[in-house]
Amino acid sequence: MFVGIDVGGTTTNAALVDGNRVVKTAIGPTDHQEILGSLLRTMDRLIEGVEVERIERVVLSTTLITNLIAEGKAERVGLVLIPGPGVNPMDYRFKTEPVILEGAVDYRGREISPLRDDQIKAAAQRLADQGYRKVAVVGKFCQRNHDHEIHVREMFSKAAPAIEVEMGHRVSGRLNFPRRAATTMLTLATRDHYRRFAEQAERAMRERGIKAPIYILKADGGTLPLDKSLDRPVETIFSGPAASVMGVMALTPEGQTSVVVDIGGTTTDLALILSGKPLLSSKGAKIEEMLTHVRAFAVRSIGIGGDSVVRVSDGKITVGPDRAGPAFALGGPEPTPTDALMVLGLTNFGEMTLARKGVGITAKALGCSIEDAARMIVDTVVERIVDTVNMMFLEWEQEPAYRIWELLQRTKARPQNVAGVGGASPPLVPLVAKRLNAVAIIPEHAPVANAIGAAVARPTMTLSLRIDTERGMYTVEEDGTLGEAKGRNLSLEGAQEMARRLLRERAERFGIQDYADEAEVVDSEVFNMVRGWSTVGKLIDVRMEIPAGIITSWRGEHGS
Amino acid sequence: MAADVHSKQEVSKIDAAERRIEPPVRPARTSSVRKTGLIFFPAFDWAISPTHPEREERLLYTRDQIFEEGLMDFPEIVEYRPRLAELKDVARVHFCVPDVQSQVTEAHLIAAGSTLVLADALMRGEIRNGFALVRPPGHHSMRVVHGNRGFCNINNEAIMVEYIRKKYGIRRIAIVDTDVHHGDGTQDIFWHDPDVLFISFHQDGRTLYPGSGFTSEMGGPLALGRTLNVPLPPGTTDEGILYVLENLVLPVLEEFDPQLVFNSAGQDNHYTDPLANMRFTAQGYARLNEMLAPDMAVLEGGYAIESALPYVNTGIIQAMAGLDYSNVREPDYVPGRFVLTSEMRRSIEATVNHLLTIWESRDDLVAKARQEHGRVYSRRKRIFYDTDMITEGQEETLRMCTECPGYLTVSTQAARGYGRLNTAFCVSVPLFACSSCIEDAREEYEEHKSEMKYDYVYLQEKPSDRFRAYCTRTRNEIVL
């Protein structure tokens, strides 16, 4: 049996899955001051009367990291940059003022100019004096040559031993220096909190006799063993929306194109599944205005939900983004979309007379009947959602392309399904689907789809290998691994073989080797390096991926 | 340049109304939008041949640099997706023999299409300027295309110019060609067009491909002085090129007062370029774009793919987006490394002064040409296609119309070695042609269709945006 638990913004949902069946679900409130407590209370209700020995896997998805950052509880992190030539580093507008060091590495990992030890010492002193206990050291192109970052860390450990240093190349090897800096800072800022949470969660499970492996859900819909995730807490940000998407993947037919609509109290999260593959945000997640390298589903949040305040200004209805309390029908102070849905007989979540009274406020301001006002409120909500979905498809179609095949291959996509999850979705999703000319799907267990998604999600992994045969070296983007690559005449097949081996090793390190064979080559290209009319080497790029997916046993007899 | 855009807008509005073309849209630089539009299309899956300078690897390090800098994430920059230009967009500029399809690959259509995406964004006011960082390049492609010359098949800027003029009713455009090679293709296409100012500065044609671009090349008889060529001595530095910009290009632009300014932005003036001998730096390129402030820049050549392009492109993008570019520098560059000799300086000053004289007397030159040539002007040309080893002979004839720029015919024969390729007769009617030129041009097209003298006969009618191609062997006419 699999357990999935999603600690969301308002509720904590849990589901128990046996083979291809959902055998039990539980829903409880989330207390932001006590994420672990919320998790355990709901889980205890779920596993009550269940033989815990039969639990094979527990998958958690939490808002822990999101909350830490949003509530300013993350730790202060100092930033040391080795930017070299190019953009003025002050133009990046980091939240903290970076210390800039001389020294530079170029795009192929060759040192352009050396570091200066006196500057490093002074930087360590200055940051220590300012009371920093954690410092991110990030160099431009240092993912292709680690020497500068390593040297700075070594000097810091002597000059300021109290400071914990993390290096950019260990967090991400992807191109984009400012994103790498932001991701490294966020990693440092949340890692200790996360580690404490993970340890406590693990202990709590063991105390309950659960011996099964515990996993955490990442923003890209993949699971990672909890103990292997300790170094990479930011990858778990936005795991809530990822859980919903995985839930829809689990509860809808395979291979189709669907819009995932998760309507909550004040926000609606939208995501796309294109021909069975969840759409990833092309460059990485944006966390509190900070652009990062975190691989995440492209989730769009709009400030509209069942409890959003409905107002009338200049004869027009506006909905949200704020919440004044519960719906009028449940004793709240202002009319809400939920009240309008009640008036139209689309839901019965409260007192009808109160709902009519609430919508009556809107009707009076508009000078129309209560029914007409209710229809207009619902139309406004549906319109916002439909517009955003269309915009998301358009943006996907308009994503830049750097190769001819990329440009020619992408065709227009339209949704086949609109799948609603979350509490407020059932009455609204059919209306959205109708406008998009798609089939509305409200899966069984829709309110806890995210917990189901977590329970049945499988691991994901990417591996991006670049081989520079002229320099005789290779780098792996994901963790900045750097090594020697022999053989000038390495073929593409040879490079793919090497990528496969590296991926397997990486999967073993992360305890997900069972899935290594599922990895597919998603992209590979070879550049002949020509200098003075003769070929001096090759640059080979190979990208492999274990894509987001659902555990086999769930798919078992489900089919469509 | 930005001054007085309003009244010029109104002028073109009247033109548009008279000619029943779409009403003009305000060019973006008059609006408050602050974004720079960027299309980066490195065509990682296209090459002329595996070891050719125009190969997959060319923009690889540039990609690494601009992505690593995080430039695409800046709020001042917005990245667009390229699209394919339509065959008609190509036919609006070129006579492709035998047809457009056989002269272009998808890569060419995407490079040209990228400029059109940015042109639309500019004219819709979404961006204040744009940079098409695309390959393959285009500025050596002439009006008639039998093959590839100077790494170019079709002319990206020219296709953009005619697209914008047709779609948005813009009339007066300036193209400044900052590639180290003479922009002979663009010059050929706009040679007779008094509404397109073409200024090219480049390494002296006596020392570099394509061996043209001398001050004596100054435009067709009705467009004299609207083509200005600035040959520069090998070894010219930032100082020399910025001198040309300040003392010739900017004053001439101010007087010409174009509605739009384009930079045909080659990067091979760089001191490390393997195919040329100039001494321009990344800082120089950034400064140039800041001063010129083009509405659009389109990449042309530049083959120092490691030592120059990553830095030059970073600098240009920053300059166009109004970001600080002072930190951009090549690894081996130290300030003061290159000095402009006094001899070079004198030579450049003399060239600039000579060109200013031509510019100032442009109307007199046209008047004189009218007297001299009467009703018809013609010239013969030989054109060599270095990439495809094709030799072309042309006879160009211009109707010296008093009402409009006049229509043009080109008779062309191409050969490869001793093997005859194709012959064609091309009739080009400019966008702002008068009705009698349109009528006479049609007649000439019909006449040549019935003769068997040429393999192909073409009629390029820009006012009606119709492009006809007739094969005399199959007697088949295709209309785009």
C-alpha cells in the first residue's frame, strides 16, 4: 500500500492506495505554525486500523519551503560573486548586495583571469563581521571549471571558519549565472530547517511502526528518497501543485492533453498536461520574485477562488484577489463566487437564504435580479480562468526555438479535457470545459487528488552531459560533475552510452536505480569544432530524462 | 532622429490613403514601451558545409555567454519565437531563379521570418527596438538570386524593409551596414530607391571580399547620394569607426530623417576576426549601437566565434536594451591596445568629407543625371557567386520616370564554368510607382512571356503585392 500526504495552504490531504484502488482518504486543516503536526494528525486518521507493515511507501508533499520563504523565516545568506566580464553584476538586483571578486572563467571553462587571495580574505572578513553564517559562492561559468569556487570556499574555511559556504556548481550546472546564484542562496537559506523537518518526519514515521521508505515530492512531479533530498530542499518547492498534476495524470486517461484546474479558496492553480506529459516551466521556477533553476511544472496561479470577494465598480463585477472570510452562505461578510454558485443551484455548501442575501448585494449594485447577478459573477470567474488557459497555450506555442526541427515540430495544441481537482472545482469546471470545447473531468476523489498523485508518483531524473573532446573533459549540468573524457573521435553513440552510464550512477546515488532503465535520450547534438579549416574536436550535448510518471502498479488494470 | 516623427507620420498617412495600403502604425520608438525584442536563432542544425565558417558551431559560444549572463531574464528584454517567412515575402524583394523554393532552405526562411516577427512587434508597439541574432546572414544577396554568394542566399534586411513598407505604410528607411564586408547585396536591391538610405562602412574593397563599396558607388541616377560607401583602411580601430558614425552617419541620418533605422549588424570588424583585418572591439560595437540607436539590428557576418561573438553580442544586446555594458570586454583586451595611426585618421577624414560633399549635392546629382540619361538609363554588370561558383551577367534598365522612382528591368544570364545555367527577364515595379509605370511594366512582362529568348520571365508588382513567375518552356505562370 502507498500513502500520499499533501500539506497544502488550507488543508492537509491524505490518501491510501492499494494497487490500483484508493482505499481510504482523510482531510484535515493545515496549521502553518506546525506543518509536521498537521501532517501527522491527518496521517494518523488515515492509517487508523491499517496494518502499517503493509505500507510500502510514503510520499510527502509540503508547503514547508514555500512558507519559510514567503514568511521571511529563511536564514540570511551572504553572496560572493565571481562574475568576470559581461553584465554588470549590480544589474541583477539580488535581494542582498553581493561581494564581487576578480577572476574569471570562460564559456568552455578556461580561466581568463586569476582570483586574488587578498580580496577573498577581505570578503570573508567583511561577511563574518556582518554576522553572516551562510555564504553562497557563485562564479560565472564555474560549472565548467570548479577551481575558483573551491578555492574561495577553502580560503573562507580558514579565514572565517564559522561561515558555511555552498558553491554554485554543486547546486546547478545549468547556464544562467544569476539563477544559479539565487538557487544557491535559497538552498542555504532553507536547508537547516528542511533537514530538521525531514529528521522529525522520519522519526515520527518510525515511531508509528512504518518501516517503508519515505519520499518527498519535487516540483517536477518526481519523488526523491527523503534522506537524499536533504541537500536540495528548494526542489521540493511548489510540490503541492505538482501533486495535483500527478493526481490528474493518475485519474485521467493516459496520453491525452488536459488542463488541470485546482480552484481553492482564494487562488486557482492551472497547469497543462500535453499528450500525457506535464508541461515544465522552460527555464525554472520563480520563487518570490526570484528566478531559479528549480525544475518545476509550469503552474499559473490566479487570484480568484471560491471565497474571493465580489465587488462592483463602475457597473462591472470584479472578483478577488482578496478574501474577507468564508462565503456569505457560511456566515461570511461579503458575497463570493461560492454564493453565486449556490444561487444557481450548482453547489449546496451553506445556507441558501444567506447566499441569496449575499448575491443580493451585488444585484443591487448592478440593478439586476439576484439570478442575473449570480450568473454574471460565475461568468466573470469562468472568463478569467478560460483567458488564462488560452494564454498558457499561446505562450507554450510561442516559446523560443533554437533549432529548425524545434520550430517546425511544434503544432497548435488544444485541451481534450479540463480536469478539476480541489474543493471548489466541481461546479465550475464543467463551465470552463464548455467554453474551451473540452470534456470536463471531475475525477472520483477530486478533493484529495493531490494526495493520490503524491502516493503514485514515480521518481524523475534528468542528466545533461556536455563533452568537449578538444579539452578532453565532460561536465554534467545537474550537479556540476566534471571529469575527463578520453578520445577525440568519440561518436554520438559513444556519448549517449556515457550519458546512460552517468545517469545510472546518479540514480544509484539517489536510491532510484530501479527507474534508470526508463531514462530516454530527449535531445542530443554534435558540434564540430573547426579552427582554421580543420576539425580540432567536437562538442557533444546529450540530454536524458526519466520523465514524470505514475507507478506501474497503479496503471495496472486501469487502462482508460 | 526621434524628433518630428509626428509630422512625418502624417505625411506617410497621406501617402497611404492615396495608395490604399494599410494605414501606418506608430513606430514603437514614439511609445513609452521600454523593452528590447530579441530573437536568438542559432540554427544549431544547419550549415553550408561541415567546416564552412557558416556552420552549426557559429553561435554556440554566443548562446553559452548570453544564456549564462541571464540576459533573457532581464525585464528590459523580451524573447520572441522565430517563424518562417512566406515565399511571397522573399518574392517581394528577390527574383529567385528559377523559383524561391530552389534558392532557400528552411533555415533561410526562419532567419528572414525572425526579422518579420520583430518588425511586427516593433510596429505594434510591443518593443522599442529589436535584435535578430540569427543565421544564416543575407547582406550579400542581390535582387536577382541564382545561388549563394558571400554565405548569403536571401537578404534578411531587405525582406524586412519591403514587408514593413507594404504592411505598415512606412516609406523612408535607413539601413546602416556595419559589417566589415561591403553590403553589396543590400546596395544592389535599394540602388534605385530614393526612399531607402543605404550607408555601408567596411574594410576597403581593394583588400577584402567582395571587392566593391567605393565612394563612387552612390546609387542609381534617380537615387544618387542615397547610397553612401565608406571604405576604411585595414586596421581601423573603434576610434576610426566611431568617427565615421559621429561625423558622417549621424548627421546624414538626421537630415534624411528616416521613419526607421536598421543596423545590418556584422561583427567581423572585430580585431580577432579570421576573415578580415580591422581592430574593432566589443566595447566599440556596444557604443556604436548605443549611438546609432537603431530600431532594429540584424546579425550579418562575424566569424571569430570564440574570441569575439560571445562578447560582441552581449555588448550589443545590453546597449540596445539600455543596460550598462561597461563590464563587457574580451579576455585578451587591454584598453589602449589599438591605436589609430595619424595616416589612417587623415584617410578616414578625407573619405568622410568627400562623402559629405556627395550627400549635400545629391539633388543636383540627380538633376544632372536626368539631363544626361533622358528617358532610359541602363548599365551592365557581372556578378560572381563565390560560394556556388556562378558567374552572372546582367543588363539593368531603368525607366527614368518624372512621377515616380521608375520601374526596372533586369536581363540576366548565369553560368557555372562553361555550363549555362538559366536566363531570365525580370521586371520590378517599386512600391511607390506611378500608374503609367505600372502599366508599361505589365506590358513588358507580357511581351517577354511570348518570346522564347529567356527561360524565365518575372513581374514583381510591389504596389499590388503580386509576384508572377513564368516559365517559357512549360508556359506555366505562378502567382505569389
